[in-house]
Amino acid sequence: MGSAAELAAAALMMLGFPCLMLAALVPSIPAFAAAAAVTYLADHYLHRKGSYLINRLSKVRAGLSIRFLIRQLLLILLLARLSLADNLIYYGAIACFIAFYGLQAPHGALTTMIRNRRRMPVATRNVDLASRIRIPDAPPRVLLHRAAEKMLHLDLAAVVGILTGAALESAAVGYAGIGVTLVLSTLYVLALVPCVRGRKTPPNAEKVLDAVDDWLREYRPETVLYFSGSKDSAYQVNMWLETMEQLDTRPLIILRERAILNNLAPTTVPVICVPGGVHLMNMDLSTVRVALYAANVGKNIHMLRVPTMKHVFIGHGDSDKLASVNPFSKVYDEVWTAGRAGRDRYAIADVGVRDEDIVEVGRPQLAPIRTWQGVPGDRMPTILYAPTWEGWDDNPGNTSILLAGENIVKKLVTADPAVRVLYKPHPFTGTRSPQAKAAHQRITALVEKAAAERAADARFTVDTAAQTQARAELARIEARLAELSGGTEKGDEAEATRDGLIDVARHEEIARLRAEWNAAYWRSFPDWEHRVITGSEPRLYDCFNVSDAMVSDISSVVSDFIASGKPYAVTDSAELGVEEFKRQNTAVRAAVILSNGAAELDALLDAVRNPAADPLAEDRRELKRYLLGPDEPKSIDQFNTAVAQLALKAETRNLGQESRITVGGPDVELADALPGQRTSTTGDTDGIAAG
């Protein structure tokens, strides 16, 4: 529904219109001017914020144009109630608003034409199209960004002029305002006209697709990561970017939605976004031997129909969720899992995925997580509390925040011997449930109060010089990151495609600076200070690495933390009981299971303080191997080996097909199956049959 400020702005705007009508009927020029100012300012604020409420208003017939039209009609009513119906200013106002709305049509048509003509059939990153086709600069941002809102707000000069003229009984003032509005509106329309000329628009779809094919023939991609989904699912492809950068073969990422491309993290891997199914199937992907799929979605069929490559489901997480054993997975040549647990999961589910088609490759994404070596003697143990959010329903097992969170934090901050607490809630916490939001706020207050009390305790000393130096380093790094990240936004999709070649040196420097920032962040405050950590930095894995144990809920956070080998506890918020909780959730089989009262936390703290007496240490090692596979060879090496072996299978299959055709075997028609064959681009672009 938007923030409280957005709700207040929307309420003011909608209340402003009845006030406008009342002021027009009274009539009162000052009251009308005040109410009009409120509606203008509230409308502008909501647009500047990109508020969700703006879209909702259009659904209830209170869209942008309607709101401006009502305000103008009420101004005409005000003039009539002021007995100015026989005055030239009255007729001038009517003529002005009719002409003003007459200019909306060419303005809307031109902005739509410009956007459509500059929309490419494909959008790319790290693909050199600029040397193959001419892509002109985008029109000035000021012309197209929120164009409809800007055009309509040009009536402000006329409204102010007419109100002032009515108050002063001066038609000249009113006509001056009318003239300003009409001149500016006309100039706006005229400024858009040059942007629809031939030299200002990119080449047609056929030329762009030919340029992409030309690049593909030169680059010769071998392994493709294919992804389709909503803008909120971009994290599912982002988690594989670093792995793709480390492949031994030439990688390529193919996306199907522009929203995903806009939310894609920076990468050095070439990226092609192809919204149209026909365009995708006409692309020359004849050198690709392995296609990787991170999600089970309908548009996968557009790539799955190509027999010259082998298709692999790699997913976007390895857990006990039903999505991890989707029956759709049997359409792939292979399914890759992190460890033995994934293989067993498919066997138990019995959804048609054969055991011989499952390959265990580990999880390359977990490489940044460091293995625990115990707590150094000169440092206080650090316990990370990383609960998940409340979810979309009120299942008590979703999160520990509601029933156990305060108990957990109270026991940790009062532990003896003392420990440090890091509280890193899920970013969605409190977005749906007011109760979860309130619990989060109480937990935050507990942590911050305990931190303040510890800071005031003379037993805890501070190295002021070291912290000052670390903070200065943080400021330096942040300034440099801002400098490197600035100026990278392009005018529109076509310009971003033309200039979307990543600066590898800049990319590497940003990665190095982020690592330096993380190290400086942890040095910028004492290693005994309790901390609430929100936002994207420091990242969750960075919190893993500075912690000695974790308390969490059933989520992928637990599965990832297991890679560290550190002690961990999971809260049975639904109170299933220890045995049933472990039976239902593989990832908690080596965890300390907490009740909502958190009385069992002592067992976790004892394991941290005395690793030699940790009763679950061997269970954690076995569970890690079971869930994530062996430590050696490294997961990325396992992944590269699996890619190479599958590519060999694809090449063997293709050579066999060529051999059959060469020796005059069965009459096999591959024209509809092989990529790179141009077909008509008319008709349905997404509903392509698999046959």
C-alpha cells in the first residue's frame, strides 16, 4: 500500500478535490488556490516516489489525466460562480484547456512512437553490437521521463494566471498565463518530433538479429545459462553469475524478460535478453552444447526443443521444499544437485527423475563461506541470530521472531561467560504482519540497549585509534565505490545495449573494494559490541564468517550455514517436537533444536566455548557431506567437470546424427529443430509448439 508518507499524500490529494469543488461553489479564490496547491504537490510527490498508489488510482477511474481535467473544470466553475461567464477570461480559459488537451494526443503519440521504435528485439550486455550496427543516442531524459506528468503539469501557468487575473480583475494577467501554457506545450511537442526521424532510431529487428547472430558466430558460446521469471526472481539467476564467470567453457546468459535484465547484477559474462520466442529459436546457438536452467518455467520449452545441446536443471537452491523435487525436472537430460541429499530426495519423491540422470556437483556459491577453526583465545564468541520472515500465511513455523525471538536475544545478551550478538533479520520482516514488525522492533531495542550497557561498562575497552582509522578507511572506500558506480545508467534499452560492455578493470576494482569495505566495517567497532545489521551490506555470508555459531529458522540460511561447519541452532516455533522436527527437515539433523522458550541455548553456547566436547560436531561434518558433497575437489571444479562431460555427450550425439545423414540413413528432417534457421517473425512469439 505504500509508506505512511505516500498514504498521507494520497489522502491529501483525494481530499483536495472536494475542497476544490467547495471553494468553487462558495466561491473563494484563496481557498481554491490553496486546495489546488495541495493537489498539485501531492500528485507530484507520489509520482516522484513512483508510488504504487498512483497505479491504483488509475484503476478506480482517478487516473492522471482525469485528475487534471477535474481541476480545470472546477476552475471554469469558479469563474462562473464569480460572475465572469461574460468575461473574455472565461472564454479564454475554456479555449486554453481545449487546445491544451488537443496537444495531449500528438504528445502521447510521439512519446509512444519513440519508445516503440527504440525498443530492440533483443537487449544485451557485454555483447559488441556497436561495431556491427548503428545505435543512436537516446533522446534527452528530460523529454521522456514521466512525460505525461510533465506535459499535464504545464497547465500550472494557465491555472495560476487565470486565478491571479480573476483576483485582480485583469484579463491580461490571465491571458499571459494561458499563453505560457500553450507555448510551452507546443514547444514540448515540437521537441519530440526530431526523435522519431530515421537517424534517431535503431535499425529494424531483422538487422539487429543479424548483428546478434554475427556476434554469436564470432564468440561461439558453449555453455548457456537460461532464465525466465518475474522481476522479483532475479536473485535466482544472480546467484549463478560468479559460477558462470568461472566456467572453463565460453559462457552466455540468455534471459527472457527485460525486467530480469534490469535487475541483473554486474557480470563479465555476455548477456542476451530475448523476449520473443520466435526470435530466440531463430538465433544461431549451434555451438552451444550445454544449457543450464535455474528455474522450472513454461518458457523453458523454447530452448528445450533444441536437440543439439544437453539440458540441465541446476535450480536456485537445494532444500527440502517441494520445488526441489518438481516432476517437471524429468524433461531435462540431467539434474544437478549439491550432494547426496538431493539424489535421495528425488528417489523418495518418485517423480520420474532417474537416479542415473542425477549428478552431484556441490554448491559453488558457498565458496566464500569459511570453515570454522574455533574461537581465538583473545576474542569473545559471536552468535548470529538470523531469523527468516513471517511468510505469506500465519503458520507458526515460519519464523521464530513472533514466539521465540525475544527469549533468544535475552538469553544471549545475558549469557555468562559473555558473547557478542549479531542480529540480522530477513529484509522482508514485518512487511506483511504488524505483529512481526512489532516483535522485530522489540528485538532491535533489546540488542541496542544491551550494546549501550556494555559500552558503558568499564570492563569493555575500546581501541579508539583503530576504530577511527577503520572508519576513515570506510569513508574512503565508500567514496571510491560511489565514484566507480556513478554515471553507469544509460538513457534507454537501445543505448544500454550499445554501451553495455563492462569495464573489467572497474568490475575487479569494485569487487576488491567491497572485500576491503567488509574488513574495515568489522574493525570499525569493538569485537564485543552487539550489533543490529540491516540492509544489503555486510552480506549474510560475511556475517557467517565473523560468527562462531548461528540461531535461525527453517530456510536456505541454515543450509548455507552448514557449509561453515560451525554449531547452529534452529527454532521449532511450531512445537512439532525434536524427533518430528528433525524427520521433516534434513538440515536440522545436526542442530540444537530450540523451543520457543529458548532454554536449550546453553547447549549451543557450550559447543562454541568447548569445541572438543561438542556432541554434534561429527553429525555436522556428516550432514555437510550429505547435503553439499565433499570438500575436495572444490565445487567449482566438480561443476566444470560435469559441464565438460555433458558437452562431450552432446557432441557425441550430434556426430552420430551427422553420420546417419551422411551414410543415407532414415530421412531425418532437422530444419525445425536446429537453431539458426530463419523463419517468419509473424504470429505468436511465445506459444510455440514443442514438436
